[in-house]
Amino acid sequence: MEKRIRVLHVLGGMGRGGAETMAMNIYRSIDRSKVQFDFVVHTDSECDYDKEIVELGGIIHRIPRYKGTNHLAYRKAWHKFFQDNSDYAIIHGHVRSTASIYLGIAKKYGLITIAHSHNTSSGAGFSAFVKNSFQYRIRFIADYLFACSLSAGKWLFGENACIKSNFILLKNAIDTKKFKYNPDTRVAKRDELGLVDKFVIGHVGRFHEQKNHTFIVDIFKGIKEKKSNAVLLLIGEGELKKDIEKKVENLELTDSVIFTGIRSDIPELLQSMDLFLFPSLHEGLPVTLIETQAAGLPSLVADTVTKEVQLTNMVKYLPLDSQIDNWVSEALKYGNKNDRDTDTSKDLIKAGYDIETGAKWYEEFVIKKMEDSKIV
């Protein structure tokens, strides 16, 4: 190839969320002499992955966040962007709320457009109503419809769209070698965090209503009442963190709950845990649960999460609306074993969730679409 293909990814910001992590996993693993990722973000703040993006040769562009009142200014900003950056031929949109706007504009400038569904709900309230109204048109605008799961695809694009040839399930692949269970890593991390002889329950996720942290704390309270050596690790940041910290304080659990903040050592932290709680209100196909399974970590997951993520016997579903006591009873079944020796990484590879396979597919997809467009 004469020059690298630069693919433009559109996200809110490059923090350690599921969509962002998925994009970064591919970015690290593709042949960057052939395909290079650049990013448009909707924030002026520096995010977790920004430095790494630049180190890998990527460019971060910034567009003002859409507020409704700046509709015309938002459109104008995108027009100016494409006028000033004419070397992009493919745009991959992960921000669904305004995808009908920026993908529609991108098509006018001749770009191949990809819309990607990572979730199964916009939440509730007026803001969700507005998002859903904007989102409906995406299925008619984008050239290709990507989704992390079939349920995420049906939710955003509709059932009919998911049987067409331009609909593609792109698996949330990970570096399985990085997450493979290692008993020495487990011992070292538990020792570092002061978790020796503890029953360690964990969660990784942004402090947002969707992740249901308040329910996690309620479950942990019940566990703690029956198992005094229980400890809860809450990994992440977010707008509701202070509320959850206050709840932990009110329940007198401060000494047993560790708020780690954003961490770059997620593989090691998963090794240190005995059980993972994931009672989300809604999800697409969470990367986190691919990671926990690769690490051989048992997970209790709400039935609101797609069954497509159950790739091993490490995932146990429970009804989200069941009594807290049911979650507590199930969790306590994992409390008598302070070690594990399960290697499930091979199951993830067999299911196609290893990043080497995923990145190669993406690379070949991009190259072929460019070649096809030149023929046309």
C-alpha cells in the first residue's frame, strides 16, 4: 500500500470505558504501518488514553459537546473539520446520540461511515427521549452497522437491519495473554493491597446509574454481615462516586470498601479478587466480563446483561429484581475458597475474543473497503 489508511474514531472522551477500551485494544494490535487510528472527542479535558494514542502515532481532534442549544454550531464544527482534514476516508462513530449528525455530514464529504452500538438503552427521562429520536435515523445513514452483541444491534438499528449484509458483529476482543490467571500475580497483588486472607469482591466500572453501584453496596453489606473478612474493591471514577462513598460511610462499611479510582493494572486486580459483581441496569456486551472470564474470575451478573457474554462457566446470572438476600446467598458460595486455579483464556480464544484475531479482521475490513471504494 502506498500510504497508511487513517480511520477516524468518534467518542465522547478517551477514558477507560468499554467502547474506548475496545477501540484501544484494536489500535494497539493492528499493523499501524497499514492502518492508523485518529480520534475525535467531545471534551477539552485530558483523558486516560490520550498520551498512549499520541505515542502510537494517533491524532486527537476536539469538537464541542452537543448540547441541543448549539445544534447549528455543532454541525458547523463538523463541516469545518472535514474541510480542514480531507485525508480521512473512513469514520467509525461510537457516540450514538449525535451519530446521525456527524455521519450524515461525513457522507457529504465522501467518507465511508460506520456506526457502532455498544449498549441496549439510553437510560430514562427526557434526555433519553431526545437521544432515541436522534438515534433512529442512524440505520439509514451509516454504510456499515457494527454492534458488540446482537441485542445491542437490534436495540439501536432494529431487527430488520441486523439481517442485512452491512450489519457486523464486532466482538469486544481482549489480549487474553494479559489476563490469563497467574497464582504468583494473585499472591503479589493481594499482599500489596493488604488482602491476604480476605474474601475479595470486586467491580470495575464508571460510577454511573447504569452500573448500579448502590445495589452492589447493598449486596456487600449483606455479605459482610455473614462473612467478616469480606472486602469490596470498587475500581473507577464517575459522577456518582461521592454518593456511593457517602452510602458506604452511612452503612459503616468504610473500613471494608476500597475505592481505587482509575487503575491501569486491571488484569492484576482481577487476579486478586474472589468474586465479581455486575448488576448493571443495561449493557451491550461488556468488555469487563470478557476480561473477568479470561482471568478465570467467577462473576454474578444481572439478567439484564446479554447472554452472549457468557463464554465460560465463570458467569452466573441472577434476576436483577430478585431479593438482595438471593444475591448474598449466591455470593457466599464463593467465600470458602481463597484461591483459584482456573485457566479459561483458551475458551475466549476459541470463541474469537482474542485481540489478535479481532485486530486482523478490522485491518482487513478497512483495507478491503478502501480498495472497493477505489474500484467504484
